[in-house]
Amino acid sequence: MEVETGRMLAWDCWPTFDPNYLEIENYLDYGSEIMYEPGSTMKSFTYAAAIDSGNYDYNMTYYDKGYFNIGVDGNGHIYEANGETENGTVYNARGRAYGEVTLAQAYYRSMNVGIATILSRCITPQILEEYLDRFGFFQRVNTDAVNDVPGDKNMYYGGDAVSTGYGQASSVTALQMFQAYSAILGDGNMVKPYFIDRIENSYNNQVIYQGKTEIVGAPISASTAQQMRDLMRGVVADEEYGTGKYYNLPNIEIIAKTGTGQVATPYGYSDSLVTSSAVIGIPYSHPKIMYYMCIQAPYSENMNYQVDNVKQYLQKLVQYLHLSDDPDAVAPEPEIHNVDPSSSYKNPMPELVNHSMSYVNSVLNAYNIRKIVLGNGTSVIKQYPESGEMITQNGKAFLLTSTENFTMPDMTGWSRKDVTVFWQLTGLSVKIDGYGYVVEQNIAAGEPIDASSEISVRLDNAS
């Protein structure tokens, strides 16, 4: 997801089905319609609540024994009891004890006892609940393209409040996680995820719906968001204990929070299945992209699940979206094949989509064709002819670089097909009068045009 806009760039669920065969076991969208206990990725919101409320103790250390006996006083406040209580005991993963640690180290290492300590010394369960509500948990996101469920808040008892603080007891959806983390990866503003970029009328290509950014809250301050991103950087940068160190990428700094959660069943927690998840922001300095995955698998097969595959995917994402200024992290442009226009009447059109205009220009300079650039973007998002189709010498290559900020091209001499291609690529309807080639246009070349512009051209066979 784009952090600043909420635009979903990719959304994938498995098991899935082949739409060519009607063998569909269920129609659930796992990311929006399945509730689950997310595990330690929820710890970010407990820390954010403590920092933003002004109750986080930056200098505090505590002695981690690997467990915390939960006590609850008459006001519902948490304290560490001397022995086991009816509210339960919190354990770190694998029961590991770390000794004297800071709260920041507890976050890097994803220590459950650290959450219990925050809820006993820094904030109350009531403050945590207030912030989780601010972050949009336990309520529907109501986005544009998927149905979603509200999740399930379970914080009525002290033990459940602590468990919620580290991602158990209460249930959320992946869609809620995207929305909530947008406030942390951004500057405190929370954006609603959206899936539909636009809907066009297939008859006249007019845009009848345009997706847009919607800020749905500001649960934390920009300062708190920056401090949380610094903590998330430690999850990756702590080479000894950081739970996200496996996702570290070369040539670019990223931030992350990992999580492993127990899977609830009608008979209690599963003895074998867990969820393994990771939230990753790229780059650390100013996250533009958020990646979130959550996988349910047997515990023995699940630790650091598919790390190499995820890293390869993230590296391609960095290259594809040009997220790094480091030249070593930028994808090399494809090899430019030599074209000899003098000996060939036609050549196959190269793949130009998602490439920079500097690359496109260097490629097309070898072709004896005319470039028609539409929009003022820096890379190509649509092209005509498409990759692999033949283009003749002196033919036109239409390159769409943005979906707005158009200026009227000089259509003089364009064929009816050329005008239609312009119409199809930009979504700007054009009234065409006559046949042959354009001899007149009602809007002068270079004038700004948009969806409200009434563009008309006159064609004449004599041309």
C-alpha cells in the first residue's frame, strides 16, 4: 500500500481459485473477512499509546525473568504479582529470559513481558483501549472494493487486556492493520485503504468514479510516529536480537515489526498452527510503501517463513518503484536492442511501461517514429502500440505518463484511429466529425485539458 495515499498496489490471498473453473470452495476475502489474533505486530500500538499519551519512560529498565504474573487491582490497573493469579501469566516466546533490558530492547526482541511491564508501569488498559479505538480496530473499515468485518475486542478482564497488548485475545483483520499502520509509517495521519483507482464508462471512456485518499483520523502525533519508526528500525538493525533482522535489504534501510501469534479454534488455541507476520516500511527515512504479510502454518515450518522469497520480492519492489537513491538498489534498465530503420520497414514495439522517460527516449531514438507523450509524469504507465506489436517507420508511439495534467496535443494530420487511441489512453472523450485525417481542432495545441473539456476535431479525406 502507498503510505501517504492508501492506494493498494497489490492484494493477494491464498488458497485461491482459478476463475476459469467453477470449483470454488469459498468466496471469503481473507484479508478483510477473516478475523485473527495477529501476534506481536500489535505491540506497535501499545508502544504508540504509551508514547503519545506522555506516559512512556524512555530511561526505564526492568529485569526480565521470562514471565510476568498478572495482578489486577480494584481499579482495573495491572501490577506484577508475586505468584500465579486467576488473571494468568505472560511468557516471552519460548520462555526466554533476557535479564536487565530497556523498553526499546523489549520492542526489538518482541518480548511479551515488555508489554505487561508497559501496562503495569506506564499506561492503564483503559488508555490502551482508547488508542486501539483511535487506530480503527474493532470497527469496519468500509473501503471501496471488499467487504470487511469489524474484528472482536476482548479486553474485559486484566489478563485479556495484557494479551491484546501483544496481539492475542482480541481479533483484527489485515485491512485494519494496513489502515492503522499508515498512521505510524506516515506522520500520524491515518488513511483508509482503497482498491479502485477509477471506473470508466466503456462506451465513451469517461471516468465515472475516481478513487481518492481519505484521511480517517490522526490517532497519534507526528512526533510519536517518528519515534515508532525509529523503534521499527531497531527491529531490523539489531543484528543480535532484532526479530526483523532477517528482512534487512542491501543498499536501503527499511523498518519492520514481526509477529507470531497463536491460532484460536473452537477448542482453544491450536497445538500446531501459528500465524507468522511482518509489517515492513520502505524506506526508513520516509516510508512510501507498506508491505504486510500474514501466514498461517505449522509452527515447525513457520519461523522466518519464506524470508528469502520475501526479500527477493521486496528488492524488486525497491527497484520497480525507484524507492532508493542508491544506484546499486535501482533496477538496471533492459538492454537496448539495435534497430536499423533503413533496412526494416517495421519493428516490434519494445516494452516501455514502468520505465523512465529517459530510458524510453534512448530506446525510441533508434526508431524512425514519432513520440506522442500524454501527461507530465516521469515514467510510462500505458503505451500504444503495446509491447511486441509491429510499428512502422514514421508511425506514432503514444505514451501515457500520468492520468492528469494533460495539455492538448497538435492533432493535425492524425488519423481517426490515432484520435481513438488518444481517447482510449487518456479517458478524455473526443467528438470526431468526418473521415480521413484531422484538419481542425477546437482547442489549440498546448492548452490545458481535463475530463470536463469538450474536445472536437474535424477530419477531411482530402488531407
